[in-house]
Amino acid sequence: MDKIRSQFQRMMNSERYSRFTLQPSENGERHAEVNLSDYAAEGDTAAEAPGSPSFRPAPLHHSRRTVAFVILGTLMVFLGGYLVGFISHHKPKVESDCGPSSTDKIGGMDPGKPSPTLSWKDVSQLLTSKLSSEAFKKTLKDFDKQNRSAGSEEDMSLANKIFDTFKTLGMTPWTDIHYVQLQMPDSQNPNTVYFGSDVIKPVGYLAYSKPGRVEGRLVYGNYGRQKDLDFVQGKVDLKGAVLLLRAGKISFAQQVDNAAKMGASAVLIYLDTEDYKLVTDTELYGHVHLGSGDPYTTGFPSFNHTLFAPTESAGLPKIPAQTITASSATTLLMKIGGPEVETNSDFKGELKSVVYKLGGSQNITVEVNNVLVNKEIHNVFGVIKGFTDPDRYVVLGAQRDAWGRGYTKATVGTSVLIELAKAFQEMVKKDNFRPRRSIIFASWSAGEFGNVGATEWLEGYMSSVDRSVFTYINLDGAVMGQERFIASASPLLYSLIETTMKEVNMPRKSVSIYQAMGGSNWESSVLRTMSVEDPAYPFLAFAGIPSMCFHFIQSNSESYPYYGTGLDNMDHLNYRTSQRTSNVTATAARFAGLMVLRLVHDHLLGLDVSRYYGSITKAVVQVYKRVNQLTQSGQLKDVSPNWLNRARGSYKRAADAITSAIANTDLTDNESCRILNDRIMKVEHSLLSPYVSVVEAPFRHLLLGRGPHTLAAIAETQDMEKLRLHLALATWNLQGCANAMAANVRDIDDEI
């Protein structure tokens, strides 16, 4: 064989040859560059030195027998090589792993081939098998603590325990430390309510209330919704009044903000037995910051080394606010006086011995003495790195702090976080699972004060987070019951939610969540608009990251009655799950886990850009009606909503272009999928308004944010000059989103 090779080499060297050189490319990789030799032009002589560019040796002459021998030997070499290669590389045929079937697509988009080693069926069954109710029984017990207030020793102990768990799993954990200002009651100077001879000293409180002492007429304002206060204003003057409100329907922060806008001087909030079937001496805790994060470092993180001057959030309340028990509210309502509410009015609650009246005749004094306390809080992270796109992350998060025990709010979410981390890491280490993208597991602190820990992390690393994190899934309160399923999310995730609902059964039932929640009509039963009190809200409306929260909950209920009280414990949750909390928690973990799995397993991101079109159209229609109404009444001139409508059309064409590109792309090609994923990831972030300050309006999202820049606010504004300005900016915000979805600059839609 060596002789054959030698003969073949001599023969090839006698002919014209090529030079192959390794050249570094612009991206640092090396490639073979082929340079055909430029031999001597006509007239060159053989006297030129061998090795010069023009030197070419004279061809050697071989006998026919030698040539035939060489040719035969060459054929034998190639034939032998082919047989060896065929034998060594031919393996038994295995099941083709082409991702979801044609009936299992996300919003009509085939996610393409997933991992070459494990099919979707393999990995989904593998994950489900690792999330048992028995495992959750132990984890729920391990993370159930008597006290877990933000920044306390117990909070730090839990942080260390989670850090050590991530470290044991080999997840290279790290911490994110912030120094925040949390408002606490003053133990030496308690909050007090004076009403005639009655003196009330509540234990519960509302963080970030404006401190001070206020006196005013006591007025009952139902839930404090705008329509409630408008009704009361027609009966009793609210200017300078102290409003007594019952909790529910809207957040504490919205109740206080509405009251302040109506001229009230203070707010008292209680739990009415009609809404909360609790003992009447239950203390209530919460916060009244109409925003998220540390309200004294708005727009930037609360790092210890920051030297910025304090900037107060515009969402801080301008009046004192305090919670009282139902027993104390009964005392006040029995003496409030004033006109009685109508019998069939929803103003009537169920407090015993109370005739609900609007008041306005008796004075009351509210004294709030809360103080700001500097606290060090730790967010804890672990990561499973992706094998194809490790710089792209899906984040799973849960808060670990609570006002008291916080079993439903914090223990359940933290347990799901830990068990999912264990399951995914075991799949990678032992089961040959290779996620394409990275998974970050995050434990937040100070969530009860308005998502402080999570928001400070976003503010600290916004320049990288908003471009790399493509989805956030929150686990807080994932289990509040077992009979229904509800979720709030970015429209980009609607199709993925639907797909996952079909794959997970309802707790203790043999039907899927999808079937149990109405099948094709699931959206009306399941979806809720994400609001500022949702723990995922800052990720969506502040950072522009597609996000979601979900909950298993009781029938005829939209919330968990024990939140913000000392009754949020294991016994009460067990009662609402018929003593099967660990089973329901395992179901919640499967739902969250399969969503994450789909996002990191498939070539194409499971974010459906077409689902935003319905939300955009609905918002644009409201603006269209408002502008036409003002134009017809003569209040508005020379303003047309047509430009906004054209921007809506641009978004539709951009979404259709992505869908078309998906249909015409080889979804097994990593680079092609990354280009498509880049276009998909731009949608949510591009819906953040670039025209407003994060200090003045941190929730900059055009559709789901808060502030005059949103389409909802434009449809309700009474100021014609502001309408002109914000309509123009909103139009270009939406058009900019459509432009960002284009593959190239030359593909930008210019039909507006």
C-alpha cells in the first residue's frame, strides 16, 4: 500500500498543482484558501531557479504498465476507504427527531428539530417523571419558615440555603446585593386611629405610606374604585375626608392614589367579611407604592457604591394610609352617620350589626409613624448553560420573603423553583439533555414591598438583561387552590400557554387544563390583564421581556384571601387543596417546567408575534373612536388617527413576514434560527416607548404600561395638546416596533 501511495504521489506532483494556505478570517476562524499557481508565461526559460513562482518541472515519462498499475492501485485505495467509512458510520436507523408534529405547532409556527439526542416526547416525559408529589412534600417542609421578612436574619438564612443548593447542583450560583430603603412601623411610636373615645392601635400597616397626623370627616368609599368615589362625591364632599375603604377589586396603591386625586386627606383599609371569610381581628399588611422597586432610587439600582442623589418615585402616595381590622371597621361604621347606601347597592358588605352609611358627619384622626429602614437584601441565582445559544436566557423567579409565614406566597414558589432546578440539572448530567439556551433560576428578596429585589436587578443590568433574557416566568402564588387555572402574560406567550395547557392535566383530574378551561374558548376563562401588582409586571412593562404569572385557584375567586395576613400558612392552603398541596404544586411545576423546556429545547423560540396583533388592534380602535368623537364635536382639529392605523398595518405585515420566513427556512440550521429568533426577540422591547423617562414613567410599554404615553391613556385624555403629542409619539413607537422586526434595513416597511 505504501508503494502505491508513493507512486500516486509522484504522479500527482508531476502535474499542475494548487497551493492551500490557512488564512485567518475576520471572525478569527481559519479557513483554507486555494491559490492556483500562475505558471510561467510564454517565453519563460527553464533556467529560472527552482521554487520561483514560474518554475514548473518537466513532466516525467512512465511506461503504460506503470501507469495502469498506479491507476488500479488508486482505485483500490478509494474503494477501501469508502468501505471502511461506510462500515464505521452506518448505524441502525433511529426514530427521526423532527420536533413537534404538524398538529403540535406554536401559533402555526413549526419550532423545528430539537435536540439530536432526545425528542420532545423524550424530554417532556423525562421532566414530568422527575416532578413527583413526594419530592414536593419534603421541599415544602424544608422551606416553610415562621418568619421571612425582607432583609431579616431568616431571609438571609434562606438565601444561603438556596445558594448552597445551587452550588451542590453544580449551577455556579451567584448573588446580587442591594441596599434598599424599606418602610417599617416605629416600635416606639405606633400608628394610631382616634375616633371619639375609641383609640385603635393596629399591628398591620401599609409600607411607603406618607407619614403624618391627619384629621378629617370619616367617609365610606366602598372599594375605592373611581366609579365608587364618583358616586360618593355626588352625596358627600370628599375634599379633606378620611376614606374608609374595603380591600379588594384593585390594589392598595390604586385605592390610595384614587383617594388622593379626589382630595381625600387619608385612607383606612379593612377586610370586609363579604369578600374575605376571615376572623374579624385579622391584621392586614401591604404596600402603597404605585410602582415597583426601591421608590427612592427610581430608574437606577440601589447598589451601595452608587453616589446618585435620591429620587422619589412619582408613585409614592401623597396622603397617609393605614390598615385596620374588620372589628375596628365595625366600630367606625356603627358610628359613621350620614346617608344610608341603597339596599341593592354593592356598597353593602357583610359586617355584623352594621348599617352601611356614607358618613361625612363625624371627624376621625389618623396618625402614621412609619420610618424608613436601610436593609441589605440578596437575590440568589443559579444557571444551567445552553449548548447552542448560552447567551440567551429564560428566567424562572420566585420571591422568598413574606409579611409573616407566607406559605402560599413564598414557600410554594421557592419549592417549585428548587425542584425544577434539580430536575433540569439531573436531565443534563444523567440523561443527555442538551438545552439550546440557558435557564436562570432566581430567588428574589423584598417582593412584598413591590417587587423590590427583582426590579433592582433589572435596573442594575438593564443594558444586558433586556437583550439576552427572552422570557420570564414567575412562580409566586402558583398554587392558591385546585379547581381553576388563570394566567396573566404577554400576548407573545399566548400560543405557548395554550400548547402547554394541552400537555398538563388539571390536579386530580384526567382531563387537560385546556379541556377543563373551555377548550377553544380558553382565553376568556384563563387570561387576565397583567397589572402593576403582578410580580412579573416590571419584567414586561419596564424591561420589555415577555413575561407571565399563573395560578391554580378556587372557583369563583380571583385572589387568595390570606395574602398579606398571618393566616397565609400550610393549614389554610391544605384546606383549599383538600389536603393535596404537594400534588397541586407538582402540577404547577410541570406546567412551568414544560414551558421552559419548550423555550430552551426547540430551534425556534416559542414566541408567537402574530398574537400581539389582536391586542394592538383593540387599543388602536379605542384611540380611533376617541379622536373621531373629538373631531366631530369640534374639540380637536387637524388630527387624524389614520397614521396610527397604518402603523398597525405595518406591524401586521412585519409579523406576516416573520411567519413567511419561518415557513421558508430550514429550521434545523442553527444560524438561520438565530437570525429569526433575533427578529422575534425585538418585539416586546420595541414596544417600550423611547420618548418617556424611566424616572417619570418607568412602565414604558405602549400597550401594557402606565402613563400618558400608552394607547389606553391616549383614548381617555382630556387634554387636546397632550393628545396631539402622545398620538404622534405612539404612532412612531408602534411603527418602530414593526421596523425592528424586519430582517434587513432594506426590508423596512415604509407604507406609513
